[in-house]
Amino acid sequence: MSNIQKEAVQMNGLLYAYLMDGKGSAKRLDWESVNKWKPQDGPLWLHFDYTSPETIDWITSNSGLDEVVIDSLLSEESRPRAAMVDGGLLAALRGVNLNPGSDPEDMVAIRLWVEQDRLITTRRRKLLSEDDIIKAFEANQGPENTSELLVEIAGNLISRMGGTVEEFEDRTAQIEEDIIDTESYSLRSKISELRREAIMLRRHLAPQREAMTRIQTEKIAWMQDRDRVYLREITDQLMRFTEDLDSVRDRAAVSQEELSNRLAEQMNTRMYVLSIVAALFMPLGFLTGLLGINVAGIPGAEYRFAFWVFILFLCAVVILQILIFKKKKWF
């Protein structure tokens, strides 16, 4: 298919249409071929942009799907879930947004309708996982049927989360080192940002774990036992990522508490030093202020060594204060 044809297909809302040959390869179809497709032709994967009017019209009028399935495929709601509807699997899954210029916790979503001979997926933002599947088709190493394609999509979505989770763990470890070395107030914002991102990602992954568990436990006649095993492994991987995010969140909370304690201790030390200095100079200030009043009768005013005597007296007062403070173990 030429680039012009591909652009025309995408403008019509059909991003990809592949007819699988059951041997790891697939043939790309256009709208006309899609409309002529029959189950006996082989497993078909249709991937749509659900915001396109052509997509809405085709799914609503020509897909032959139940109204509940249609609403789910075209819905803005992307909370992960899975349910059986008339022998087919309806699911919604999320993945980390790795598109350029995006935040990982701003999740991308894909909605799926899976039958024995047809898999329909819809999305709004691009998923890198779809490119992986296309490359696998081109290398004759792609899914052979809709069951394997479902596993491939779910596996790619979840495996790509690993890099983001590892990044969170690295940032947590770096913050823990920085707390020991610097005890800077600027670390507060870094810890808060890390906790916010980990909590948001964790909140998105929790329902996905339930959806994946539901998929692998449903009695789906067309799903092979091997694919169920793969789904179980994918679910276990997702659970590990969730546990790692819990660990990141808890470590960040401990780091934030440790930083607060260190900063509070640092502030208390400074206030203690200032209090000691103020206590030492308080009587000195009183005495100098008392002798500095501009009235008659100041003792020693006519004595030429009175200033130095007064200085020695002040030094003696300071030494006496220090001895008293030490005796009381104030420092």
C-alpha cells in the first residue's frame, strides 16, 4: 500500500487492518477489503481512532456488535475492565504514555473487543505497542490468531511500564542519597513530585490488575491454554510493578519524613545557638545600656581607667555565665 493510501486510510479513522494468515504474518487491508471480510477468510485485526466520524459510523452501523460493546469501544471512559458479552471479550487496558513530550503517568488507553475470528481495538492517542505488533507481522513472527494478539497487546502494554517503574526507583534511591549528603529544602519538592507520580500511576494500575485477572479466569472457549499461561505471567509482572510502586511510595514517604526531621533538627540547632548567644549578651546589653544613660552620677566617669575596668568586668560576667551554663549542661 502506498503512503497516500495509508494516509487516506488513517483519515477515515481506520488506523490498521490486518488479516492474519495463522503463520505469524498478516496482510494489510483497506476499508473496501474490510467490508468484504468474512470469518472464513481468517482472523482480522481492526484498529481505529475512535474520535473519527467514520469510525463511529462503521462501528455503530456495520460492525454488527451489541450496543453495550459499541458504547464501550467509543467511550471516553478508559478505566481498565474486562467482561464477557455473548461469547466475546470486552476489555479496556491502559499503558504508560511514552509518546514524545508526554508524562508517563498520563496513561494511554486501548479498548478491545475480541472474538474468535475478529479483534477490534480503538484508541485516541498513539500506543507504541501497536508498532511492535506490526513489526512482528513484517518479520513473520506475529500473533497467529486473535487470542495470541490479545496476549501480545496486553503484554506489550505492561512490559513497557518496567522502564518507568525502574526510573521511579532510581529517583527514589538518588533522593535518599541526597538527603544524607545535602539536607536541602529543595528536596521537598522532588520528593512530593515523585510521590504524586507514583501514587497516580499506582492508582491507574490497580484496576488493570483486576481486569487482567478477570481475563485469564474467564471461560473463553476460543482462548488456548498456552495463552492463559502467558496472561498469568503478564498479570504477575503487573502485580510486581504495582508492588514496586508501593515500595517507591513508601520509601518516598520515609525519605520525606527523614528530611523533615533533619531540617527540623537543623533549625533547632540554629535556634539553640542563637538562644545561647542572646543569653550571653543579655546582661552585657543591660549593663552597657545602664552605664550609657546621659545623666549625672555615673560611677567612674572621672576615672581614666574606668573603661578598661568595665571591660574586664564584662568579660568576668561572660565567663561566669559560661560556667553556669556548663554546670546546668545547657551546652
